[in-house]
Amino acid sequence: MTTARRPKLGASPWRTRLYTWARGLHLYLSMFSLLAMLFFALTGLTLNHPEWFGEGRVRKLSGTLPHAPYLEGEKVAWLALAEDLRSLGLRGRVAEHGESGGTAWLSFRAPGYGADVQVDPRTGAYTLTLSEAGLVAALNDLHKGRDTPGAWRWVLDLSASLLALLSLTGLLLGLFLRKTRRVALLTLLLGLGLFGGVALWAAG
């Protein structure tokens, strides 16, 4: 966490107020942001090395649902069908569903988890492909916001905003240190050059 000495006596009032605001905001944002920073740093590492943790487990199951037929006239009773499928232990949200050739299909998704089901809505006969990638894959999906509920997307937005504010207030504090301001600016420019150069090379 960045520390800085107070501006010298005689500094302009706006400079003193800006310094005080930046220091206080930086301190409190740091307290809220350190856990988020740790989470995204660790899951960024695991995202970059998925081979460390394997591909998880895939199972294929079949059976018959108890409350067939799942029809409302000529249409599939999707809600009743989904609820009976959940009674098998399936979890997550229904990401996709549809009907083709007299067979209904549904895809359940959650972080690190997927279940793809094909069902005959007249007889209740089903085939299920269940993919469970494990805890690390679930954390990686949380990092990316993939197959997550809307509330988690708010958490991601809030975390990103806090980390951005933390960075900006840290840069402001760095500019208040006269003795190290020039070195800090040179380091910042060097970092921007290196990061930007590697990013352009990787994107090319």
C-alpha cells in the first residue's frame, strides 16, 4: 500500500485537499480491494495454466423421468420438465433449451459444471451428459463471469471499479512525493511501454 508524507507547509489549499482525499480513499479502498485482488491474481494464474488441474470428469447417464408426458397440447411443458430434471440433482441455470425431431433438449450451466440432457417428452426417457470440472475450474469461471447469476456480475463490476480507483489514487499519491516523482514517472512510462509492447506483440 502506498504511503506518502503530507505536502509541505505553504502548499495550495486545493493540493492539500486533494492529497487528503486521495490518501483516505486509497486507504479504505485498499481494505476492501485486497481480497478481490488476491482472488483475481490467483485465478488469473490458474486460468493461464489449465493443464495443471486436468479436464475434470464426464459421465453419461440414462433413465426415465416419473411424471411423463411433459406436454401441454403440442408444446413441451418446459417448467415441469426442468423441475423433474433438477430432482435428479442437476444444478445451475437453464442456459439453452429446444426441441427437434420429437426430442427435447436442455443445457444446465454453472461455474465448472455442465449438464446436457435429451428427453422424449412423451415417455420421459432421457440421456444425460454430466461434466464436472472441479473447484479450480469453478473459480476460473467465476473469474470470467461465465455461467454465473446476475448478482455475481455486479460483484465483478464493483471489484473492477474498486481496483481501478485504488490504482488511480495510488498514482495520485505517488505524484505528491517530490523526491521520487521523477523516478515514479519514469517507472510508470517504462511499465506502460513494456506492457503495451508485449500486448501489441501478443495480439499480432
